[in-house]
Amino acid sequence: MSEPKYREWILETIDSLRSRKARPDLERICRMVRRRHGSDPDKTRAELEKLIQEQTVLKVSYKGSISYRNAAKVQRKCRKKTEQTTGSGESLGEHDKHSFSNNGDSALSLTDQEECEDKEPEDPGVSPCPGPLPQTSPSTLEKEDKMLPLPSGNSFISCGATGHSAGSVKASASRDKRSVAEAGASGSSAHRDASSASGPEGDKPLAAGHEGRDEDEDDEKEEKTCSSVSSPPPRNKLPASPKPKLKVGAKGAGARCSESPDENCADLGDRLVAAVRSLSERHRGSAATRSHAPPGPKEILGFLSTQRGMPGEKLTRNRVKVVLEREIERGRLRRTRLGHITLPARGMGAAKPSARLLKSA
DNA sequence: AGTTGCGCACCCC
DNA sequence: GGGGTGCGCAACT
């Protein structure tokens, strides 16, 4: 996996950048590692990618751009909260999210997968949060980290984030080209990084940050995925937008980022649609129900919780909300004026990806 | 020119 | 109020 030496350098660099209040992004990390240790940026990037996969480093989208976090630290925080909060279970839902996201970014919430994943250790086999929180102790992680050598690709972490960012990115773009680019990259970056690692992407090492740019397309994809939220984040100020998310493991087993997020979400999305359908029918069918009103998010959540999706998966309001939004955007679901969720008129078919793209566009 | 330090704005709890 | 993140700018090397 990653060379210990590089892991140390990279974590150290991330910490250093953080302490400087500078965004620990690929470009800065590569630059600093190169400056301090003379390491080749490409190599650094490759190692970083490995660390992301090992979840030693978390790739997150924050304020429309990609940032890298020292997983040990992040987790630590999370953990704290978690612990405080307690417990495991339920409470985790919200707390976790945030905690995980610790950044606070999650304003919107997650939007997407990230949230999901990060926050909740939902995933089943895959470890979204790789064990992180609860299981591994931070310290351990830090140094030993090998926490989860799950083959699963965690890289996703990034993905999720990315996705989001993408959405936001555009928005943000207005303000910062840079960020935008990066953000964009993010999504893709996941692959791109990966790819880069393996393949040569690079002409420019440092350019990592730029990478994103190239891949606007990817962004879009990702956006869709995650970005249900359309938020235009101008700079910091934008409230709405970007939330950072950490993604920890991807659920999907090793898929790549771009897809993984979607997959996850999609999965939940399908269940969500099914739940809505079911609830709708139920309502319709039973006059008993107080109203024919379509189910609301709460009800849907309740319904979903009764069904089981992925093993170990935890459904949180936020997560459901996010997926819900996404499905609404995709046209698979429709929100009534009263805030109830219903099935679209029909004929919509599943949302096509393209739709998302369009949307994002 | 590149780094570093940090005030300040934001966000979330 | 506390904790986190990161932009933007001044100071420094």
C-alpha cells in the first residue's frame, strides 16, 4: 500500500496546511511535499490516492473544492461526538453526520452520499466509515492506520464529496475559478487521481488541483450524483452551498468514485421510490389513512426503516432527505405543494442519467 | 516568487 | 460560546 514514508509526509503536510489555515488540497500538498522532501508530485499524488483508499486520508469536498483530511483527526472528532452522544445507534444519525463531516460543512447536508456514508456507518459490508469512528481509535489510525485495508475502495470518499462539490462548484465557480476547477476535479479526481496514479496524467504534478478542471464532465456526473443540491456557493459566504462531506468508505465495493456515489444513492433512491409507491398505494387503498395525502419524508423514512436495505445500513433523516431530493430532481419522485412526496405523473420512467446531467448543466 | 501567519467570515452544535 | 474550515492578505524568506 502506501509507503509509510509518504504517509507520514502527507499527513504531516495536511496537518501543516491546516495549521496554516490553508486548504489542504492536492496542489498544496504536492507542493509542500516536494519542497520539504523533494518528492515527485506525481508520486505524492499516487501515494495520496492510496492513503485515501486506505482511508488514512479523507478526501472531502468543502466549500466547493476538494480538501484532504487526516482521517485520524477527523475520526477522532467524530468519535468524540459519537461517544458523547452515545451511542450507537440511533443518535448517531444526526450527530454522526456532523461529526463526521465534522467540518461542519454539511450544511445542506449532505447531500449526498457523503453524508450518508460518512456519517453513518451504514454501510454494510463496505465500510463507509471505515470503522473509523467507533472502532478504530484515532491514534491507531494515525499511525497504524491500516485500519481498513478493505479492498473496498474507499476512495470514494472523495467521490461523494466531489459530486457535491461539483454542483456547488459551478456555483462557486463564479467566485473562484480555482475552486471550481478543483471541485470539479474532485469528482473526477477520484478517478483522476487514481488514474493519474496509475497512468500518467500528469504532466503537471502540481497541477493536481487543476486536474479537476479537465474533467468538467466528470463533475457533472458526480454532481448528479450527489449534488442534488444546487447550491451556488460563492465563496465562503455562500451558505447554501457546499457542504463538505467526507466520504469515507464508499459503499460500493470498490467502485470508482464517480459511480459509487451514485450507486449508493441510487440504491437508496430505488428503495425510496418503492417506498413512496407503496405508501401511496397504501394511503390510497386505505381510507383509514387520514388523508389521501401522499407520504411525507418522515413517513417514508419510517417505511424504509421497516424494510431493510443494506445490511447495517442506517437511515437518517438527512440521508433520506438527500436521496429524496435527488430523486425529485431526477423526476422519479415529485413533491407536492404541501411537501408530500408522490410519484410523478408517470411516464417518467426512471430518471435517466442524462436528466441529471442536464440538470446539472 | 514562494511560504507562512493569521484575522476574519461562515457554518454547525 | 465553542469548535472547525478556509479565504485573502500582509509579512517574511
